[in-house]
Amino acid sequence: MLKIALAQINSTVGDLAGNTRKILQYAAQAQKEGAELVVFPELALCGYPPEDLLLKKHFVADNIKALDALSKKINDVTVIAGFVDSGAGGKIYNAAAVVGKGKILDIFHKKELPNYGVFDEKRYFSLGQNSGITMVKGVKIGINICEDIWINGAVYQEQARAGAQILINISSSPYQAGKLKLRQELLVGRAKETKTHVMYVNTVGGQDELVFDGGSMIISPSGDLIARARQFEEHLLMAALNPDTRRCSPKGPVFSLSQSPFPTVLRQAQGPGESFIAPLLDEAEEVYKALVLGTRDYAFKNGFKKVALGVSGGVDSALVACIACDAFGSRNVTAISMPSPFNSKATRQDARQLAKNLKIELKEIPIKRIFSSYLKTMAPYFANMPSGIAEENIQARIRGNILMAMANKFGGLILTTGNKSEMAVGYCTLYGDMSGGYAVIKDVFKTKVYELARFRNSISREPLIPESILFRAPSAELKLGQTDEETLGPYEDLDKILMAYIEGHASPQDIVASGKDEKLVWRTIRLVDMNEYKRRQAPPGVKITSCAFGKDWRLPITNRYRE
Amino acid sequence: MLKIALAQINSTVGDLAGNTRKILQYAAQAQKEGAELVVFPELALCGYPPEDLLLKKHFVADNIKALDALSKKINDVTVIAGFVDSGAGGKIYNAAAVVGKGKILDIFHKKELPNYGVFDEKRYFSLGQNSGITMVKGVKIGINICEDIWINGAVYQEQARAGAQILINISSSPYQAGKLKLRQELLVGRAKETKTHVMYVNTVGGQDELVFDGGSMIISPSGDLIARARQFEEHLLMAALNPDTRRCSPKGPVFSLSQSPFPTVLRQAQGPGESFIAPLLDEAEEVYKALVLGTRDYAFKNGFKKVALGVSGGVDSALVACIACDAFGSRNVTAISMPSPFNSKATRQDARQLAKNLKIELKEIPIKRIFSSYLKTMAPYFANMPSGIAEENIQARIRGNILMAMANKFGGLILTTGNKSEMAVGYCTLYGDMSGGYAVIKDVFKTKVYELARFRNSISREPLIPESILFRAPSAELKLGQTDEETLGPYEDLDKILMAYIEGHASPQDIVASGKDEKLVWRTIRLVDMNEYKRRQAPPGVKITSCAFGKDWRLPITNRYRE
């Protein structure tokens, strides 16, 4: 029996010392529980993705030093962990080290380098050449890295042909809604195809716009799911394998560590001898948890312990306030309501009720006086011109200025509250409501915002978000009688058009052919194209779809292609 | 004799119809002047770089349709032009089409795909397989595309071995200071190495952060420069080649078209029989022209004909005002001075003098009243706290709000005026002085700002920028008695440290070892690392160095690597 632990940990990009400590801590715990082999995710030592840190020779050298130091402390257990290896001619590799007996025993280099979507691995890494076959306690193991097991017929098949009894894949696979199921289907296929156990360990945690959702798993050669770690939490998943029969015991002991990297508290989820299969989450819960983890890790890893946000009495800011409370605790969240004469009593009252429900502090800072001072100052220039978009944006930018001033004075990260539908069509004010450090729901369409709000209400005894917020027609309230849907069209239709255009790369003709209103399609797409400049200046936010407005959306601003 | 014209044109990304018209116009003009072969730059048909437009199947299809339509109109001359080709399995290629006799005669696919710096070509393109050898009027030509001739010993050598009498390289090579010389050295080497004529045609024009500087050239097999087109202007460069002697006549007729794409006016620079070698520019002039072209093209290609900017009486805004006047003409530039009680009489006076010298409209919009209204509104929250960064940033953000309001009311693009030294260390206010559509000098270090200001003064009869601006210690003037260099250290030292860290990827230890003040080095680098979040939300601006804060700088925001 080979006892293997999959250590689904939350590394921090660049934190070589901290990541080393975490690896040692998990390795020690796994060893204590009987593990002989402990496996950590792709680039666990330096965090994923390190991006252009990889262009710094001293960064790569420091990461290798960290691995050397780590290896000296690994003696009576074998560890596999991801790091950046260097080779001749300045080449570097996305690598897995096999460490034990106080030294580095073996190294494997990733062969399939993804360079699409959010990935830029060909920018940095050279292609690996070695087989990835290593022996641990007499068991032949094929080690591969993330994409190596996704690309059909490549690396993993050679390893199986070379007699690997287990395939171990170390990954840093970013979350998008429903991805866990995709991964599981893939791994089941690979296990059956190779008639081999597949052990998959994924990173967990947030890194700028990406969330890694964990969900590490073990699949038997017949394609059965033997164990699956929780999503969005650190987890130590264990199994015992009988290499002779190539049978994996479903009864390996399974342990779990708390989700928060600050501090890490060890706790045991299941008794020894019990299998652990974390339940699949519903999509709303999965996405909600991704938003919480992404937001929390962005704040914590950048040194923020508290946050503030503007609440308008609308559903976007209400949802973000809930996420903030779940991520940081109510006492670390400050809501700031900045009413103008255009805000209705009803929305102001809803903002108050929301704050009360969430037990967060609410500061009311009316903007009327400041707005008047702008109008007076600009009067000589604006004389005899009708009030319009300039006056609307001035209000939004006063609010941005106030939020940033509060952050400057009291610390804390400002969360912005705009959704993906707005970001897509530019229904938002640059330097106004777009001001802040992290745009929590920038990849969440408006219709999904409602879904998540209802989900969050459904899991607390009393609804946190007042029902009136969920039923009122959304409005920017920057002039009288405004509603979003009068300007943009019904969100139900708008979001479907946006999804087809953004995630599906569909042409307007295709979208019209699918039954959408022609005028709305062309107008919407024109708005998306025109507003690239706004998105380029938006703060980062959690990616939850297959194409977020981030590294997977690289459209030129200067673009005369008219669909 | 084969008469060849290199058409150094300014395409616009996505403007298939406009680019087609331009290609036909240049082809007709070249033919009129006797050319038998007319060569256009890399991806001339769709503009470079099209980025994720390439993920849209209908975009690629439309570009192929445009090529088909174009080819029907090319009859009595041969044209080589860059376009996106499609192949089996959804593959696409960065391609050159040989067009003539009303059809597409041949197609070559780029083999070396750059995926570093600002380039992401492996994200989109598949590798080409064919040789790139084509016959035109009995002359054997090797066609290669940009990187194909940069990579040592690859594509171009095979073509020479296959008997190519001329190597034609079509490029879209982005500008950085001094790059023309690099290119020329490379091409001279390739010509000598292959004993072949090398004809190099480069794109000209701005595209978001990139400027293509043209400088197309013809090198003889002995490594002599036969002709060179001007930088930063459209140009039609011609030469006649005798394929028997492999000798290229230096006396081909040479033509030039006006620099502005709006509208294109043909004019003849040189008489027939004269050679044309554009002079090499001094670095200051070269960089200055890059800034003018990049700014003008960003505005024009995005539909702006006029611009506005805040002028403070400092050197940064003074330089940007000069660039704006050279790009758009004085009557299309509005300067807005937004003095606070912290602005000295001297800087206010300098702002006025600058506007007078440049013959631009100056609007003075004092921010005192608005600032007071913020302080009154915030008083309940800020009570008993010392005045500090919050109050400084409020002022900068009031100015940002006013500028954007003016743009909303009167149209026009807002130019921001921050330099690279500030952007690097975060000595700028997000949503404040960073507000605007285009950040003209964001890749220009402060010491270089002075150099460019002096250069611009040197070429006009009377200095445009008042000398007092050049001699005053720079200050943000957001509180009393502030100077930049007290906060940041001397710019001379700061800029050298920044250059080593940013462009050289040097470690702090290396920079200290090179003789810089240790404390200043560590503090500066810490500031650069800390301020990634600000840069991420900055507007685009012209790249003039080997590593601008744009596509060639992809550092994570969340980054605990402490140098």
C-alpha cells in the first residue's frame, strides 16, 4: 500500500518563504497521518501565475534556492511540488520536483504549455523533454502538469505506456462556473483510457482576477470517483493505493484544513478509514463562493483586512455587501451611502435596511453640497447648455472621490459594485462608480446578480437583502425617472446577447439568427465595441465565466471593425 | 529590371474597407510611376495587431473576403500584402498574399511567431510550412514576415539557398528609441550573409500603445543602404533591380505620400532617377515624433479631432501641450488650468505664458470652492484628524472630474500628462491626474521629459515652453512647500534606478552594486512593486522604451515577492 496525500493549498504569488512554510506544514501533517507521498499543486512554491516575475533571473534563482532549502527538510516522506526550473541558455520550465531523503530526487518539465484564454505560458517557459516517470516506494508514477493531461493523447499516454501505475497531475486550473464537472469528466476519461489511477491536485485561492477552486480528486482505473476535496478551501485529501492490484482503497484517511490562509488551523474532517467526496455545489453557491474567496484573497494577500463600498439601495451593491460580509466579517465592512436629490426615499431606506440586516456600519454622506459647488464653478462654461451626461457623471465621480478619500483616511480596500452587463455596454462612469481597488462582480451578468442575491437570501434565516431591492426596476438614479432597461433594453435579452458575443465570439448576424431583436443586437454590440477604453481602466475582479474582461479578453481599443 | 515599390502605409486595425482602399490607392500610384511589384506591410489589410479580433471567425472571414475583392482589382501589377489566412481545423496564419492578374497567385505563412514583449502571436497563429518562394516577372523572390528575418538561420536562409534573388520582409515592427538602427544592422547582416538584396517594408502609424515608425529600407547584397523611407510618415519607396547581375540600381524613382492618413495627399519628394535615403533622426527628435504620431493616431482613429488637457505650469503638461499642438494644431487644443490655493503665482503665470506661446485657448477653473465643499461635507468624518494624503488626492480628483466634465460637455479627448517616473513609483493620483483617454508621456522618464522639452524649444524661433518652467523644481503643488525630489530623491538617480529595474529586469542588489544609493534603490523598488494597481488602471500611452507599462509589463498586482 502506498499512502498518498493530495495537499490542495493556497499559495501566494511571490511569497517564497510563506509558501515554503505552508508546504512543510502540510507535508508534516500528512506524514503524521501516515502519508508516504505528499503532492502539491503546479508552481506551489512560487504561486500561480507568477507572470513577468519569471523574467527576473533573481526571482527564478530565489525560487530554486527555496526548493533546495525545502528539500533539506524533507526526509522521511516524499514530496512532489511545482516550482520554476532553470536550464541552459536562460531557459526556464514549469516544473515538478520530487523531493525526499533531504534532496531533490527528480524533476519533470511541463510539455504542453497553454497560451490561450488567460494563459501566457509560451511567453515564459520552454518545452520539457523528460518522461515524468519516477519511482516512489516501488510504485511507478507518471507525473504531469495541468495542460499535459488535457491535451489528447500526449504526455499522459506515454507515461501509461511506460508502465506508470498512477498518473499524478498537479494543476493550477482557474475557476469558471461548472469547470469542476468538466475536469472530472476529463479525468474519468483519462483514467479509463490508460487503465490507471489518476490523482489530481489543484491549487485553491485567489490571485488577482483568477480564483483557483481546488476540487482535487482521485479517479480509479475504471473511472470511479474515489475521493474529491472541497472547492474554495484548503484540503488534505488522502488515499491508500495497492500497486499490485492497481486498486485504490476508497477508505484512505482524509483530512482537511481550514479554508483561511490566515491563520491555518488544522482540523480533521473525517475519521481514518472513511472516504471523502465533497458534494458538488449548485451553480449559484459555487459562483458565490468563488466571489467570496477571490475578494478575500485579493484583500488579504495585498494587506487589507477591511473594506468599504458605496451602497445605493440597488441590487448590485447589496450583493457585494453580502459577499464582503462573508469574506471579511460584518465588523470589517463599512457601507457608505451617498444620496443625491435624485435618489428616492425608497432606495435610501433600503440601503439602511440592508446595513441593518448585515450588521454593518452605514455612513450617509450626501453629495448635494459638493454637486452644487461643481455646478456653480462650471456655470460660466456650461451656461445655456442643457443638463446631460456631464452632470450625471459629475455626481458619480463625486461619489468615487468620497470613497477614495475615506479609504485614504481610514485605510481599507474600496470594493466597486458594477456588474458585467454594465461593464460590457459601458453603462458606468469611469473614475466614478468604477473607482476602487476590486470589482467584485465585474464578471457577473445582471441576471446572475439577481440569482446570486436570491441564493444568498435563501441560506440565511431572514433574507439579508430586502425584497424591495429585488423587485424594484434597476436605476442609476443620476437623473429623474431613469431606469436601466429603458436605456439598455430588458436585461434578460441584453445578457443573452452579451453572452453570445463575449463568450461565444458570435457575430451579430448569428445572434440575430438565433432569434434576438435585430436592433437591440446591433446597438448592444456597438456599445460593447465602443467601451473598450472604459474596461481597460477598470479595477480587477473575480473571473467566473469562460471569458471575463481581463486576460482572456484582449481587444484593441482602436478598432474600426464594425461587425 | 524589376521595379519594386515598398508601400509604407498606415493601416487601421479592423478597418478592412479603409485599408483596402489605401492599398489600392498606393498600388495605383506605384504602378503609375512604373512599379511592377508593390509590397505592403505585415497584416496591412486588417491592421496590426488585431489581437482578439482574431478569435472571431467572422473577422477572419471578412478579411479574406476583402482580399478576394482586392485581388480582382489588381491586374497589371503584382502586389504582396499581409493578411490573416485560415486553414484546416480552425487554424489561422499571419500571411502574405501575392496578388496579380485579378487573383491570388501565392500565399506564404509566417513561421517564426513572436510571443514575448508586446507580442502574443502564439495565442492566435499556427506555424507556416511553405517556402515563401515566389516568381515575379522572372525574378525569384523569398517572402518572409517580420520575425522570420530576425531569428538567426531560419526562414530567410532556406529561401536564399533555394535561389531567391531578393528577400522581401514585410513587417509591423513597433517603435522603441533607437530601434531603426537595430533593424538596419540586422538587415545589413542578413543581406551580406545571404548575398541577396533585402527589401524591408514596415508599417507606420499608431495603434493604442504602439507606434510603428516605418523606416522601410533596401539593402544591397554587399550590405549597402540603397534607400530608406522616412520614419513616422507614409512613404512609397521605389527601386529597380537587375536580376541578372543581382545589382540593385540606387537610382530608382522615389515617391512619398503625406504623413496624415486623413486625408492622404500624394506628393512627390524626389524626382525620378534620384535615390532617397531619409536622414537618421537624433534620439530626441525621433522620440518626439513617435509621441506626436502615437497621440494623433489614437485620437483620429478613435474619432477625436480635438483634445484638452490640464496645464499646471509644470514641465510635463507643457511638453504634452506642445505635442498636442504638433499633432492636432493649436486651434484643436484646449488647456485647462485648475489652480488651488497651493498653486504659486509663478506656475499660474507660466501656464498662461505657455498657452500664449502655443496659441491655444486657456480656461482657468479654480477648484477652491469645490475643494471647500468636500472639506465641509467630510468634516464630520475627518474631524480631529490631521490633513494628509486624503486632502491632496481630493484636489487631484476634483481636477480629474472637471476635465472629464469638460470632455463630456464639449467633446474631445482628454490627454493626461503624467510621466514614467511618476507612474513607476505611484507618485500620481488614480482617478485624479491619471484621468483621461490617452497618457501621452507615460513611457517617458522625467529626465527625458526635460530633454524633449528642450528639443522642442530648440526647433522653434522663440522657445514655446517658458524657461522658468524648465528651471523650477518640480512640485505636485497639492500642499505647501512640496517638491517631488524631496519625496522621491533626485530624478537623475531615480530614473537610472527605474531604468535598470524596469527595462533591465535587474535585482536591487545588482543596482546597488552598480553604485546607486542603497536606501534609495530599495525604497524605489518597493514603490514600483506596491503601485502595480495604479498602473493597471492607467489610460494607454505611447510606448517608446523597450519595456513600457503596457503589454510588455505583465506583473501581478498580488505579489509578495520582496526583492
